[in-house]
Amino acid sequence: MSKVQNINPGEGNLTFQVNNTNVAAVQQILAEGGSVDDMTFSDALFTGQNTNPTAIPEPLTILGAGAALGFGGFFKKKVNKGKSAKKTAKS
């Protein structure tokens, strides 16, 4: 199960590559409402503030906690067996 978190709108950068032209030519085309041919998407980086952070434990943390509880239960059972055997021997 995954939880949907609220993300505030942030700022970001998109990077494109255009061959056989320069920045000024591309800016002029876009300013005139035109479009640029042969554009290749290169990268994206967005930042935003998570308004509802949730700590998610790593799988080994969960496994370790489970192992600790299992060993604790095993040894408690063993100790209780030893105590009941002593009580039976005393009777």
C-alpha cells in the first residue's frame, strides 16, 4: 500500500537539446509563437516542499525488529519451561 502525499508546487528546470542552432535563435522562434523542430529532452529537476512527510522504515529495520521479537519470544518460552520444570521437581 502506498500513501499519496501532498506536494506544494515548486520550481523546476527542463533541459532540451537542439542541434544546428543557438540559444538566441530558439528564443526568437519561441517569442514569435513558433515551435522548434528536432528537440530532444535531456533532463528534468524539480523541487517542492513535502507538506506531509512520512517516515518509512527500511526493510532491514523491519526484518531486525521481527528477528528480535522472534528471539525474545523463543527465549521467554525456554525460560518459562525451565521455571515450570523446577516447580515440578520441587513438588
